[in-house]
Amino acid sequence: MKKIIFGLLMCLCSPLQSWGADTLDETLTTYIPSYVAVEATGTNTSGTIDCSTGANSGVGGEFRLWTTSDETDYDFVLQSVVQTSDAGQVNAYGYLSEVEFIIFGNSEADKYPTSASIADIKNSPYQNPNAIAYPVTTSVNNFESIELYDDAEYDGYHYKLATGGKMVGFIYQNVQTNPISNTYDYGSDESGVYQATLMFSALRKP
Amino acid sequence: MIRRKLLVAGLLMAGFVATGFTTTAQAATSAEQILQVELGGFVDIEADDKGSCLSGDIDTDTGKLEKDLTSKFDIKANCKQDLYLYAKAGSASGPQNAFYEDDGAVYVALASIDNVPTDSAFNNVVAGNASNADDNPNVIAYQVSGVALSGASSGNTPVFSNTEKQYEINAEPGLTSATTTIATDVALNTYSYVDTAGTYQATVTLTSTSL
């Protein structure tokens, strides 16, 4: 028994050995696991709204991604949600007239926008109490690109990153100052903090 | 034979070890960031002259107005707001509070702008106990029949404070109209021949600042 244990240890810890007169070829393979890490790095995430125009002071999100893999193994997805009073969190991204935008909702529980209010903005802004939309500019640093897609798998609009084979880089989403037309009205958008949540994920493909 | 078994066992162990290493490295694969922008409280008040009836004639025999006078303000607010409605009319020492309460009713005193009343005459009326119209020349008072709210604040009722000489209005978020109506009947003992011909007026103000 001691011999068997000794033999096993020799296999694991010793250089290749030949046994007797036989010739043995052995290939040693080192496996480097795929590594992915995501970090929220934005610091300009809060601001104010001008009551008379609805213009915000300029906010934005920022994420850093490290990866030894790429889009063949992962979907790198940027999503956003806004809280509603009747349907929980819903997709906050929209796209109208070739403008990509994000919807902010009042964050006070008794002032949450309804899902109808969010839908109104996404379809044709007219009446949308307690929800305000702003155009967004989404870009990358070091990576190849990031584009808007519309896919039911992600509840509609979302962004997908192409790394271009780069192992580390940044994803930026800047919220422009002026609101989308007919989404801000001081007669229907109540005072309070308006917010949307950005989520960047590396989702491993099956 | 034994060597062969050892070799097989060694290779199997190496395989297990290698399999263990194929586990994906552990790290955060998603991150969240909340974007927030704060919208402060805001109220915008506009005098709606088109929706108002700001002038009319006085019947010289009775002192009655020919028609009700109305003053309308449009309010836009994005939060609950306490607003204050008051009136000012000029006497010798300057603008004075023109709303007053008498026996449970609210009145407004109109002062001649051509022959400005004395402070004594004006005070005689707004004190609410005028007993002789000869004591208050160039001041005529009419009852405020009400301050009506429509729109977002229609469920609220303005309350008059005789201490502050103003109506207190709770405006709700949204669009509200506040219409003040002055009835035609002249207040007792405030109109007589001592009121000289000319224009009588009071200025109604709606504001977020209390008197």
C-alpha cells in the first residue's frame, strides 16, 4: 500500500519518468480558465433637474470589464430598469426617431410612474407623469464597439459590447441634458429624485 | 504489471487535478450603477386675465356692482404647495390689507384711486364694524362669495385667516385654477354720497409667501 501511495506522489510531483525500457511520451497541458470581472466605476451618477426646462445637470454611468474571453463565450450586455407602481421594474431604454434614450422615474414610492407612463414615452410621448426621458450616448474605451439591440430575451432594448479581442476596457453611457420632447412637464412630473438603474453583465453562453 | 497500474493511477489523479483547474475563475460578472437626478419643488402662478372679470360699474343709487367681479389665477406645481391669497388697497399711508372678516363672511374693501381714503376711513371699513357710511369716505366694500379651486386641487377648500387677512390654499401637484368672486351687494354702511366719483380698486395677489 505504501508503495502505491509513493507511486502516486511520484506521478504528481516528479518529472516525467520512464519505466524500464519502455518509452513514454506525455503531453502536459496547462489550462487557463476564462476570467471575467465587471466593476461599476462611474462617479458622476447624481445631479439635478432644472424645474423650468427639465434639463438635467449631466450624469452618466461607467463600467470596467476585464476578460480573457470574448463574445464567442459571453454576451456582454448593458441593460437598464426603472421602477413602476404597477409592474415592478421595467426596461428603461427606448428608441424613437433614431434617438436612443433612457427613462428616469420618480423614486418615491407614492410617486412611482405607472407602466403606462413608461410605455407612453417609448411609443409616442404625450402624457407620462413622473417619468422623464433623456437621450444617451454610449461609447467604449479600448473595446471595439457597443450597439443598441432590440431583443425580447432582454425585455427589449439593450446594448451589446464587442470587445475586439481586448482584455480590459471601459463602457460609458452619458445622459444628455435636455429631455426628450413631451416627457417633462412641471404640471405632472412631481418633485423628487428621479432614477434609472444601469446593469452591465457578462453572461456566459450555454 | 504493478508499474502499469501505478501509471494508470497516476494519470487518473493528474486528470482529476486538471479537471479541478478548469473551473471558471470567480469574479463579479455583473455590476449596477444607479443614476439619479433631483427635481426640486416648483410652483408657477400666472394671473389669467382672460378668465377673469376685473372691472365693472357701480350703481350710484345703491352702490351695488353691476356684475360679479372675478379674479382667476392658474397654478402649476410639481409638489404640494401652501399658497396665500391676499388683497391690498391704498389708503393715505400706502397699501393696506383689503380682505377682512365680519360676522363670518369675508369682504374686500375697494379704495378710490382718484381720492385716496384716509387711514381712518379705510380702517373703519376693514375693522368690520362700520356703523355709518359717512365714516368711511372713498372706501366701499363687497362680500367675497368664495375662492373656488378647480383642477388638481379641486378637493381642497381655501381657508380665510382673519389674523393674517389672507386665504390659505393647499395646492396639489398639477394644474390648478383659483377663482375669487366678489359679489355685487355692497357691504352694510360702506357706501354713501361721501364716496366720490372715480375708480375704486383693490389688487389681489396669489403667492407662496405668507403675509
